[in-house]
Amino acid sequence: MSTVPHASVPRLPVRTIRVEVIEGVDRGAHASGDRLAIGTAEGNDLRLTDARVSRFHVELGAAGASVRVRDLGSTNGTRVGAVTIERGEIALGASNLGASLEIGATKIRITDAELTSVETAEEPRFGPLLGRSAVMRRLMARLDKVAASETSVLLVGESGTGKELAAQAIHERSARAKEPFVVVDCGAIAPTLVASELFGHERGSFTGAERTSHGAFERAARGTLFIDEVGELPLALQTTLLGVLERKRYRRVGGDRDLVSEARVIAATNRDLRAEVNAGRFRLDLYYRLAVVTLDLPPLRDRSEDLRLLVEHFLRELGSSAEVEDVFDADAIAELERHAFPGNVRELKNLVEATLTLGEAPSLASRPSTSPSLPDDVTDARLDLPFRDAKREIVDAFERRYLTRWLDRTGGNVAKVARESGLDRSYVTDLVRKHGLR
């Protein structure tokens, strides 16, 4: 039985698409929504049985009069006619005859579906997150619902989009708000030390373990444990983490007695774990356990209408009483709105701080369109930054330089870059998009 939404809840109209299998063993199967994942694994919006289709094969999203297509690192690719597509848009056409797509031995037709509506937040703030844009207000409404539950949540987004802030907001709105909020960044810890950081260790359990250490699960107690960059976990530790999440019990490294886990776990990643599952780098069962609800944090370039609100917030945070127009004139604001912001909100905050320090807005034309150049010597990097930020700056710069060289070498052929560099194709595509490379 359907229920009528409460009249006081703000709602937003959303365009949806319909996908139907027109050729293949699953002929007649269909699904509708504004964003659809297709594959053979449980959890896809359209689940197929075609053996040539990957577990997580392709994701489709409504985009105006077109549909965004993103291959998820599938084995046999996603094709439009004779063209293999990794990421792009295809037009549906004014007659709504739709567009055809081939995956494995299956052919699907994509057409427009009815408009639907989704709940949105009334206020432009949810905890430390800010945004008046439709995509942010929709995200905030979903975060509010998740906070009221104990459901496992996976936060997905590029570096600098605010995944930790979102996790913090969920914690602060939950029944666990008075308990600890503990963060573990798997990308900032040596792989050999992640187990100790998560579960703790007993004195003498390994060289250098001079005293008993309480791990993150223990420190979080009945609060929230935020595991950032969970995609960096080694496979062996993925198995261990899965066991802890399922049994609610764990042991310190070198320990011989079980401890009870009562913390809520929220995970985050800047990778698409579905592509990692396809590549064999992430356990499917752990993905299911973490991603009961998946929330995507949009990049800043997709919500440029939030720029003024964010600039004003950072001005106040930095102790300035100036108005946005006093710091950024109309030309500067227009330049900000055109900028890709590969570093997202974090990059914008740094830009506002630099502008206040210099007394004028640095020209974005003279700034790298993505990450800074890789220093010839690591000691030339921003070692005055917190460790996580300094490491991320160096890694981003390395990724950009590495990919630029490979793209030049292969004439911009992403499939060839992936094949010759040993990287997963969807991961290369993600990096190309992240750094604004062509």
C-alpha cells in the first residue's frame, strides 16, 4: 500500500529513464529510475543472467535529453553500435524511441520514463555540510534518514567533496551523538599497521609494540567508526573486517580473547568499489555489508550554484566580515564558476584563504587546472600541511603526471593506457575525469 508524502516535506521533480532488455536470455526484464546499475550480481537495479555480463557492468543516469553511461570495468565492455563506450552520454531522441546499448550478449533499450519526485532538505545545511543546490538538498534529506537508522552506509565521492563531514553529520544526528566519533584513514596508514589501528594490539605482539594499544573499534565504543578510503584495505584485512562486522567480535593483534564491537561503521571511498569487485581487488560480500545504502557526494563542478554560499562560509570561518562581492568581483566569480575544481570544496577553501592573505584573488588561469605539478623532490612538497593533505597533494600530482605521459604515448586511447599500464580501465577513466585530462 503506497502512502502519500507529508505535505510539509519539500520535494523535487526528478526525470527518470526506463531500461528494457530487447535481445538476450533476459528478454523482457526491465527497470526504471533516475540512476540504474546493471549487472549479474545482487544489488543491481536490473539484474541479468547473461554469463557475458559482469557482476557490476554499467551504470546509467538521466541527464537532460540524454543518458549518462558509465562502464564499471566490465570484462566484455559496453557498446553503442560498433563503438565501445567507457563513459559518455547518448541522446534519447525527441520521438522517445530511445537508445540501444549492448552489454555482453544482451541488448537493452533506454527510453524516458515518468517524472517522479524525491524528498529534499528544507534548510541549506546538514551538520557541517552546506548547499542550496538540488543535488545537495537531496543528499541532505537522505543523510537525515540514514542518521535516524543503524543502516550501514557507504559514502562515495572524489577527494575534497566532504565525505568525512557527511559521516560526522550522520553521527551528530544519530542516537549515538554523545558517544565517540573515531576516524581511520586507510590511505594514510601503512598496510602492515592497518590491523593494529583498527583492532589494537597487545604488548609484545610485534617488534615495536612496547605497550597494549586500543584500536579504533575499541575507542569508538558505542559511537561511530568512520573508515575512510576503505578501498585501500588489503584483501586479507577485508576478510577480517567482514568477520568483525558480521559477528560483532574481534581480537587485538596478538590477543587471545574476544572483544565485543558495538560501534556503527560508516565507510567511504573515492573509488567505485563495484569496479574494484569486478577487478578482484575488493570482496563482493564486504561490499554488500558496507553498501546497504550508498550515498554519492557530488563534485563541486556539479553544484556551482553553491559557490557563493561556500565562499561566504569560508570567509566567516577565516574571521573575515567582508561580503563575497568585496573579495571576489563579478569576473572572479564567473571564473570560479567555470573552474573544474578537481580538489573540490577543499580547493575552494584554500583559494578563499589565499585571496584573503594576498588581498586579491589568484588567477585561476595561472593555477593548475587539476593537481599541482609533482615536485622533483618530495621535500619540495607542502610538508607544512597535515599528513593526509600533504600525501593527497603528492598522490594527485603523481597521478596527473603519470596519466598525462601515458595519454600522450597512446594518443589519448584510454583502453590502451589501461592495458599497457596494468590499471583497470574504469579506474583509468575515473582518474582522467578526476584530473580533467583529455
